Amino acid sequence: MKDVVLLILILFVSGCSSTPLAVRHSVESQKTGANHVYVASHGWHTGFIIPAPQLQGAIPELKQRFDDVAYIEIGWGDKGFYQAKKITAGLTVRAIFWPTEAVIHCVAIPTDPEDFFSTSDVERLCLSDGELSSLIRFISESFSRDHHGNVKPSKNGLYGDSQFYKGVGDYHLMNTCNKWTAKGLESAGMDISPTFKLSAGSVMDYIRGSQAVRDAVGRNRP
């Protein structure tokens, strides 16, 4: 009986909205651009660390909120789970098995991201201007906006100089924070299928594998 209920739940959330959607990118990423973007894994959760000037150019409210800063970390996730001061079993089950509102977490990163998150798993990507532009468009479209087109701030963030904003889409078993990160990578032109990139490990393993292929190709070129 439990297996039947679980199957029904999985089928139910699979049919729910999977927004925000990846941005279509016509050229496959070469991963050799001059723009340094980072993907950070903090255990279960992954997110992007984007050069602040480019991100704030697309989302001016982040300039007003964080002023001059080197980078901004962006993460998308479940409203209740993400903002909770204490994680409970009830919050975890609800976040996984029932579609819930999404929020975006933004953190000011004043220095090199690999130093700032020295205890986390951080991978660097080298994107072209076009690839970065597509990724930022995906991130921008992940923010919920009011009727004036402005992003909607919510609670104060979890750590450092940070802020929550209302997000687009619902969080559920088949639409996790890590799938959101995978959609961002796809938006940047990377050859990734977000469908089953539901865990932080699956996203970080893809990036490391992709980087290894790039390095091997580079070494074998005449």
C-alpha cells in the first residue's frame, strides 16, 4: 500500500509545473570564455555565483540592495524549507512530496568565491558573453515580479549580507533546487539534461566530468 501511495505522489508531482524553464541557447558552450561563473554545492543545495555587475545590470533591484560587490550567490528553492530556522521532518516531507512556493536566496560575495566558501564544493565555469547573458536571463526569469516588473523581496537571508525574494514556479520532488541549477547550465549552452539532475551530487559530477572532457580535448590538440 505504501508503495502505491508513493507512486501516486510521484506521478502527481511529475505532472506539476516545472517552471522556471531553461532559456534556449543556439550554440553549445565551449567553456572557454572570459567570464568566471561558479556553481557551489552546500550539501543538498546547489546554486550559482555570478559576477555582480552583469547580474545587477539585468536586475537593478540587486544593485539597490547590495550596492558594489564582486559576486552574488543565487539559489532557488522551497519557501518553507529554505527560510526555516530549524529543519523538521514535516518540512522535509512537504517540500519533497507536495508542490510548494519557491523563493530565491541572494548573498553578497565580496571576495573570491572559492575562498569565501572554502568548506563547500565550488566549481568554476568560463563562459562567453553570450553564454553568461543566457544564464542571467534564466536567473532573471526565475524571480517573481509585481505589476511594475520589479522583483519582490521577502525575508532576510540565511547568512552574511543576504536577502530572500519571491520566486517563479513550485518546488517539488521533480523540480528541485538542483534541477534549477541544471536548467541554468542548459541555458548557458551546456549539454546537460536537467530531468533527473535532482541531487547536488549529480549536478557537480556533471560539471566535473564536463571539465575533464574539455581539459582532455585541450591536451590532445596539436
